[in-house]
Amino acid sequence: MFLRHLSERLVTAVAFVVIAGMTLGTGVSPSDAATAKIAPHAKIIEGLVTAFTGAESFIGGVLSAGVYPATESVNAAGGVLGHKMGVVTVDTRGDPADALPLVERFLGSQKNLVGVTGSDSATMVQLAPLFNSAKLPMNSQAGSSVFDVNHYKYFWRDVPPDATNGIAMALWAKKQGYTKIALVFGTDATAQGDLPGILAAAKLLHLTIVDNIGLTPDQPSYQSQAATLLADNPQVIMTEEDATTAGTFFGDLAQLGTVPPIEGDSGTVLSTWMSAVSSGIGLTTFENKVTSVTSQAVAPNLANRAYKIAVNKSASKLVKPASQWYNDTYSEACYDGVIIQALAMQAAKSVQPTVYNAFIRKVSTPGRGIKTVYTFAQGKSALARGQKIDYVGTVGAIVYNKYGNYYGNQAAIAWPTGVFSHEVTKYVITAKALGNA
């Protein structure tokens, strides 16, 4: 009970700090492409709008591993109301100045657009008003706490806010008995998202922050930062940065002295990051000292099985090897979001975004007499029989709050055998404990 009340205080405090003073406008006119009538049997398009190049380019691979398998699952079950589903990508380059004109042109020209997936945290604050004014349902994986309280009718987020992930990290550190922590995060917007949660939680949990080091991405050496950290003797390092930066920093750290335990956030559950860090510090040290805290389902279910099948069938469109995406939280959440969109279309008997958007919550909320389904095929069949459905996805039950947000369980996971596709759960903080309100 104490944990739950503490977590709720942290979530509220962090949301207030991040959102205070910020206004999100919606002054962009709706796009003709987004609101035009879609002809019967025409291919419908999911826009995948995120960074494929630039400092945040890894995000494109992560989200692709959700969107392409989701459309594969939908099309394997006969499509949506006679429509096959395709994907069109837009590269934001992780830069708002580049992203805005590119996305405006995309919204103004793309035919049969039914929804968008993305964007990265570096650009979503600028792009959300565009998508909302275009009346396009957003399947968002941007963790920025700006969206914890928002009034975008078409906004749906399938991952917990970054700050909540930071709170869970601090709670896991406290559970292990650590009192002295070092923070090592990339200076890019994506890596910085968890810091407000960690800082607020550390204060309430009486954790001492001995270092707060920002790493400019992809520098040739971080020896001075590594030396500073080791001199301050932290009991644990909390971290997120891109794979190249992580490999360099932790390699320098290992050369200078003994590596403390490392606790990554949800952005570190990528084979590229794990490979880079294990190469830098040695596989044995990685096995013994690295954990990551990330959102995770309570237990594998039929949705996980369907997702892996779809990943394999979509392998030619994904960053290889396809198996690296089997347990990636963000890829799975992205997959679930597209499946929910497709089921909402089936339930609404319409692929028009302005019609089916209201059904997103209806196909993902449990209740008496509502059938639980785990795949698009199951949901489509149940809806055809006149049943109401609740889609439970790869990340578990996805229940949106009034702001279109989903708060999932957080789990501390490790890889004691060094096999990155087979993690072990060390500790779970439930969505209820973290204040899913």
C-alpha cells in the first residue's frame, strides 16, 4: 500500500513539473487526404512517421518491427472490411525543423490514410497538433510527459510515459538497497525522458545522486566522464544512450576500474545496445551486473505468439535479425496499437478515421459480457458474431485513461545467460502500483 501511494505521488508530481507552463496548440487545418472518403476495397494506409536517419535513426527500426507485423496479421486475416492494409514511411530525421514540412506534405498528399504510428519523442510535441487537426488516430510511442495530460481527441499512447519508467527505476534501486546512484544519460531528447521521474523519485526515496552526467552522442572518448563517475563511488548507474555512445562510455569505464551495477531504462532493451555494452565491459560482467527496467506483460499470451509469427513473415522489411524484436517492448506496443486501430474499424464498420476513432476505447476495455481476444483474427470473428470485444495485446491488457494514455506494468529484467532474446524477470511493479489513472 505504501508503494502504491508513493508511486501515485511521484507520477502526479512529475506530470505537474513537466506540463506546467506548456500549451499545445491545434491550429492546423485538417488534411483533405485524411478526411476524404475511402473507396470500397481500396488499400488503406498506416503512416509510419518517425526517425529513420539522424541521431535517433534506431527508432525507425524499432517501430517498423511493430507496424509491418501488425499489417501482416491484419492482411492474413482478410484485411479490414474488404481493405488490405499497407504502410508508408516518413522520415522525421529526429528534428522538428525537418519533420514539420515533411509531415505537412505527407498529410496533404497521401491517399487512403487511416492512422499514423510514431513519432519519436524529439518531434511528437510538434507533430501531435498536426495529426489531431487532420483527425488521424495517433498510435504513439513517444514517452514525453507532456502528453500525460492532453486534450487531443485522436491521441492514443501504448507505452507508459518515460517519467513513469524513471520512477520504476528508482523503486527498483531502492528495493535492492542502493542509496548512492549515478545518472548517465545521452543529451538527446529521447534519452532524457526518464530523468524527471528518477530525480523526483530519488528525492522522495532518499537516494543520493552522486553524479548526473550528460553524454553528447557518438564522441570518440568519454574517459573524463568515466573517471569522474568512478571517483564518486556510486553503488549503481542508471542510464540510457544510443548503442554507439553506450559502447564507448562503458568500454572506457571498464578500462579505468571496476564497473558498478548498471540499471538501464526501457530504451536499453535493444540488442544493439546490449551488444555494445557487453562488448565494452565483457559478457560475464554484463550477465552479472546489467538489468533494465521496462514495461512488460504479466505473462506471455496468444498475442505474443501471433506477433512472433507476424515478425517472421515480415522479416524482409525489418532490421535483421528479425528475432531481436521478439521481446522488444516498444515494437510490441506499436504492433498492439495498429491491431487496436484495425479492430476499431471492424467494430465501427468504417475505415474512416473520424468514425472509427471513437471505437478504439470500445475494443480495448474489459467488462461483463465482453469477449477477450488476443489477435486481430479472433476479434474480427467475434465482432462478426455480434459480440463486444476487449483486445489484450502483447504487452497485456491495454486500458486507456481519459487522456488516451496506457500505464503498463514495469519489470526489472536481466540476461544471466548472455542470450539477449531470453530475459529473466527480477522484479515487477504493477500498473496499479504506478498509478494508472
